[in-house]
Amino acid sequence: MNHSWTLVLDFVLISFLIVIAAVLKARIPLLRKMIVPTAMIAGFIGLIASPELLGWIQFDKDTLGSIVYHFMAIGFIALSLKERSVKNSPSVLNSGMMIVSTYLIQGIVGFGLFMLLAATLYPEFFPGVGLLLPLGFGQGPGQAYSIGTQWEQLGIAGGGNLGLTIAGIGFIWATVIGIILMNILARSNKFQGTELDVSRAHEPMTEQSQPDEIPLSDAIDKLTYQVALIGFIYLVTYLTIYGLEMILTPLGTFGATFAQLLIGFHFLIGSMYAMLFRVILNKLQNAGLTLEHSPNNFLLQRISGFSFDYMITASIAAISIYALQEYLVPVLLLTTIGGLVTIFFLLWISPRLFPEDTLCNLLGFFGMQTGTISTGMALVKAVDPSFQSNTAENLVTGSAAAMMFGFPLLLLLNVPVVGYVQNDPIMYVYTFFGLLIYFLVLISVLLYRTRLRGNERPAADNS
């Protein structure tokens, strides 16, 4: 068959899987009660029906990888273009630092474990694989696959598939273990009487919309304009990555390695350009410049949701069982220890940062730090059906703040890869201590800010 059909066929097969999953979730009582995204169900159906298991669907793994890679960037650009008005609150910075602190402790555990395995039982392993734990658990399948694939270009076998697998296991932690955790904590005396004061209403996060934003009749369809705008920003992203690759590659091994890693961070570069565009547009509008067309929050949300659903389905369906055989035991060990450490860390830090809505925030951040923001909100909805708590605001605004605090972590991801390419193991030691030091810095700042807030509250009560 003509190769031009490869992408289209895989796309429509993913569409078919999503439809089947939506019907099953609506019709089967057990699935209807479970906190599992429909896209995740579709992905596991695709994995079971893939050539390596039942052989019912002949997916092209490379095409699925391309869908994951590009749809992730499209989804992030669409989200970053949205206009939001968020209440200025100390919890925004606290949430961002807590998210990155969780990434860091996952990275310390994962990287430390694989350093130990490489020094003892598995000398052929690349210790940096342990860093796929925070990428797969905390960032999701798209980022884990993207970074892992770029590692493959540098000689690290199976990086993309390992990232997808860790992210897939993370979804299981977010849903199955999340439900168990929710039921245990909801019955715990520690959380009794600390939740949800109905008389206390949190100011909700609002999205700014123009009065005439929703009507779709125009010389150009509003959806077409949103897609074209995303495409333009993605073009600028591509030109940036291509230009940096042209500049860095001639600089030697480090430059070539860094250029390859930048390709894996295309979603972050695209998000930064989208946010810059949004800031410029807001300034032009405040200056009185009226535009014929503007980004539409409703449509951008739909585009991002569509992109992430297809990305999640494709990412799970693309997992290669055969490629995992060598890493099966270490990956199960990595995800089990990583999941437990995430639970205990959040149990320790959440009451200190969120004394008012502890259970909701703990469950929300656990669901997000092992799966996606949607799994986090699903867990929250089970204990806070009316969303009276401040958890939704903390998850969304904290994710935005985490981009700022997470930048040093992204730089640290490059160090072990350079050590692997240059055969310089000391780089692994530098990476581990870099993760540890940055974690201690963020935790110290968080505890200091919490202590300040605790001191201010009694003073305010006395006055």
C-alpha cells in the first residue's frame, strides 16, 4: 500500500480505539466507577491488540512515536495560548516548588537506584535511565518518550520505549493505587475534621473570554484560525530547534549532545513562544489595538484535550513488550520504589503546605505526579465533588510556576548523557549531587515560607 496512508491509517486506528474505549467506559459499570481516562483504556486496548500480543492491529511503531512527539507539542502550545486570570497567592509558588521537589526526589531515587544497579548487577546499564522516572511519572508519556528517543540517537538503546513503559505504569499508580490511597486516607483519623469548610469559598480560577468569542461564523472559521496560530508557533519552534542544532553541532560532542536533547524539549520551547505571544497580544490589546481575530479559550482547550487524548492512546499502544525484556525487573523495581517514595513524600509535605485542604491537595498532586492533571482532578472529585477546595487552582497555577523552577532540572538531565557519550562516569556523580542539592534548596525554601506564613497567621488572628 502507498506509504502516504501509514500516518492516516494509524490515526484512524487510534480514533477507533478511543471510540471503543468510550463505549466500554459508558457501558461497563466497573470502568464507569474507575478513575481511568478513556484515552488510557484505549491505549491498553491497542497494546493488547498490537502485533506483539494478539496481532489484531498492525500499528507502525515509528508513526505512533511521531504522533506522541508532535501532539504533545500541539497540546502544550494550545494550553499556553489560553488567557487566564489567576488570584495572586503564595500557594502558587509553593505548589510550583512542591511539584519540582517531587520531580527531584523521584529523580534522586531513580538515578541513585540505576547507579547502584550499573555498579553491581547490570554493568551494561546507563544510569540515566533512572531519570525517566520523574519524566514518565511526573511529566507523562510524551515527555518521557521524547527525551528517551533523543537518547537513542546518542546510542542509548530502548530509551523511548522505556519512557513510555514507565509512564504507563505511572498511570496504574495514579488510578489503581490512587483509589486505594484515597480510601485509606479518607478513613484515617489524621484527616478527619480537616477538610472542606462549606462556609469558606475559594475564589475560582477564571479564563478571560471576549463577549463575541464563541460565534463561529466569519470569513475564516475560528477553529481554523486557532489551528493556524498553533501551526505558526510550531513553525517558529522548529526553526529555533533547527537553528540551534546548526550552531551547536559543530562545537563538538557536548554541543551535538545538547542539540539532540533540545529536540526532545520542543514542547517546552513551543510553550515559551506561545506564552510570549500571549503576553505581546495582551499588551497590544491594553494599548487599544483591536484585532480581527484572537485566541479562543474554548477552542484552544478543545484542541489541547484532543491532542493529549490521542497522545496518551498512541503512547501506551506504542509500548514494545519485547524491547522491555532486558529492563523488566529493573523497571518494576524502579516504579515500585518511585511510587512509594512519592506517596510518603506527599504525605509529609502536603499537611505543611496545605493545612486547610490537605487531603484534596495530597490526592490531586499524587494523581498528577504519577499520571496527568486529569487523573489528579478525578481523585479530587471523589472527595470534593463540588470543588470547594483550592486544589484545582493549585494544580493548574502550580504547573505553570513549575516550569520556572524546573529549568535547572532540565539542565541536569543533560549531564549524565554527556558522561555516557564521553565515557566519563564522574558526570553521574555530579548529576546525583546536583539533584540532591537542588532538592534540599527547594525544600528549605518551602519550609521557610511555611514557617513565615504560620507566624503571620496568629498575628492576624490576634489583631
